Amino acid sequence: MNSQDRFNRFASRYPHPHVPFFHRPHSSRRQFFQLLGAGVTGSMLLRPKNVLAADITSSPVTTLNKAKNVIFILLTGAPSHTDTFDFKQSPDTPASLKPDTINGISWPVGLLPKMAGQLPNMAVVRSVRAWALVHSLSQTWVQIGRNPAAALGNIAPNIGSVVAIEKEPERSTGQVFPTFLALNAANQAGPGYFSAKYAPLKLTPNQNNPGLGLPNTTNVAGQKWVDNNWSLLHQLDDPLRINSPLGTPVSDYEDFYESAKGLMYNSVVDKAFKFSAADAARYGQTAFGASCLVAKQVLAANQGTRYIQINFGSWDMHQNIYSPVANALAAMGKQLDDGVSALIADLKASGQINDTLVVMMGEFGRTVGKITAAGGRDHYPQQSVIFAGAGVRGGRSIGSTDATGANTADPGWSRGREIKPEDVEATIYSAMGINWTNIRYDDPFGRGFEYVPFSGEDLYGPINELWA
């Protein structure tokens, strides 16, 4: 009796009598990674089957449907809005910021000179208020569009995961990249209660090694050696790997192997994730700049990615905000200026800006007026958000603050109220043609997951003035 026969007899005599908690119904990681490794060069991976649709209710709305893709830039640590996107002169403002007025927008040309040239393509929303002044809470809040401490907060998916599940039917056979990509964003919010299929693929591009691309996609022994050993591996243990009698966790491990194999020796992967030294320098020779560059290339590849999150921080400048040292305003501003200006310029040159919405925000703002005794700025609820692309009418600011950078009511726009993270979330969904009032009834507690909380009551909704 061979080993397979012995195993079959064992499995027959001792069947698994119950379904463990982690075997609850879901879409396996196999399906997610099949997307990554499928078909550009005739890969062995097949197009995944569509998951069963959840019961969804919604209110009748008209979506903007102007964006095919989104690049969401999260400025972690919270930049000072009055030193950047909502510039206000204070008694402590250094002359090096060189404020100037461009098309009616006060802008720190000395800090962000290249972005000043892109102002015609950008709109600044200034009447934005954070709900909380705790970094971890607010950073997650702007990614999931709701209170992370609320009842369903700990299982709420990232906006990018909602985009991934909504755009799954639009994927084409042979597209190899995930719908949701996270660059320089190791600690961002994940797929929540959604299956891992809608989780982001995480990568931090190496600005000092542009030719690295996705690591470990080749082997020093060569492709033939990899293929031969891959075949041997399957000959030996396919009965345990494929539709494993040991359950989903073992099959999921097989998916990781399959995905890695599908991404190896793939020219499309190389072209999207590798970049030249000259381009790395043009984007600032930083991890953030390289992430902006890779984001542009991935979208140009048109291989299924629709939502890219890029994290850049930390802007948590409680001390020495104007000092010429690392992680102070000048150093961080230069990295931001190099990366974002090159990104928008390249998107415009290629025409990608017409269907790519760029959103840039922190978790909250910084105290206004004079700096603190420690030479910094503390946490403050007021903040500004930058929007560009996908038809956004740039070269202007929306909303208002007073002379110090505090909020002022403006009843003439957005239903006469402050803008919240939920409104930014609704704007992203609407721009992508997603009904932001959708409620899914597949969350683990059966209580209904709202894409944007309270949007059905019209408390939150898209910032349509961006396109007016």
C-alpha cells in the first residue's frame, strides 16, 4: 500500500466532523492570487469564478462616474494645513516659505515650488474637519470612512477593498495585478471582513535599486530549473495541495505558491514595477517618489489595478517644525513636492489624468497661529484635502477658513456644513461610478455594512462642487 492509499484510508476513517470558525464561507486567497498570476504569458492560472453576490440595498442616486482609477495619498502624521494647502501667514512663518498668490490661492512657493506649477490641475478643499485627534484612530478613519471604534469598525474594509469588490466584474481575462495596490503603506487598513482576495498587494519600491521591481521573481538557477522543480513539487503532493482534505488553510498555502510562480519571469510585471534611475531622480529619489512613479506605471499597464494607496509620513511636527533637519517641514515638503508634481505632470502628459482621480489628505491638521513653545504645531481638527484629475476643475479652493486657518461656515456649498472623511469617501465612490449609499448584508453580524454611513439620510455625500 502506497502513501496515498494510506492517507485516503486515514481520511476515510477519521473524517473532519465540524466546520472550524476560520472555514466560514468566503472567497479564498486562491482566487485573489489567481488574478495576480494569470495569463499574460499563457500562465497556468485560470480566471477566478465570480463570488456570490451579497444582498445589497441602496438609495437611487446619480454617480459622477468620471474616474476609472484612484490614487489615494495619505499624509500620515498630519501636515500643517496653514503651512501647506491652506497657507496663512503667522508671526512665526519663516521667509523661506515665500508665500505668493496664484490664481487667488495663497501658496508657499518656497516650500512647494513644483506643485505651484500644478495648481491649475488641483483643487483644494479647505472646509474639512477631522472627527478625532488621535493618529491611529483618525488615520484608519480616513481609510474606512467611519469610526474605527464603532460596532463594525474593526471589520470595516478599506475604501480600496470596496472598490476592488465592486470592480471585480470589470476585470478582463489575463489581467495580472490586484485591483487594490498599496505602495509604501505597510500599516494601512486592510480588507476588513471581505475575503483576502480584496486585500491590497503591498510593496515599497526601492528608489536606490530601480531595477529591483517586484523582488524574488527570478531564481539564480534559471527558469528551466524552476519549472522542473515546480512540476516535481506537484507530482509529490498535489493530493494535499489541491482541494486539500485538510481544509482551506492548506489550500491557501498552495495559492501563495501559485501566485508566486505566476509572477515569475513576467515581462509585464517587470515593466510596471521597475523604473529607470533617471525617473527615480526626477521623482525625488525617495521611497515616496518611487511609489508615485510605480503608481503611474501600474495604471498605464492596464492590468486590473483600479485603486492605489500611497502613504507618506511622518508629518507629526510637535517640535522644531521650521528647523532644517530631517522630518521637519522643509525636508518633508521637498519629498512631497518632487513626487506629487512629477506624478500629476506625467499623468497629464500621458492623458491618464482624464480618468484618474488623485486624492491627498492627512488624518487632521495642525494648530493655527503662533507655533508652540516647543517650536511646533499640535493636533487640530481643521485640515485641507487636494483633489486632481478625472475632470476635477483645478486652480481653485473650495470652502473657507478664517485668517488663522480655523473653519468658517459657508452656507453656499456642500449643504452648508463642514466636510468630513465620509464625504471624501463618498466622492471617491461616486467618481468611480459606485453607489455610495449601498448597504451590503454579508457582514459577520448580519447588521448591514454601509459603504458610507448615514449617506441614505443625506448626512454625507459626494463633494460635487469639485466638478462644478
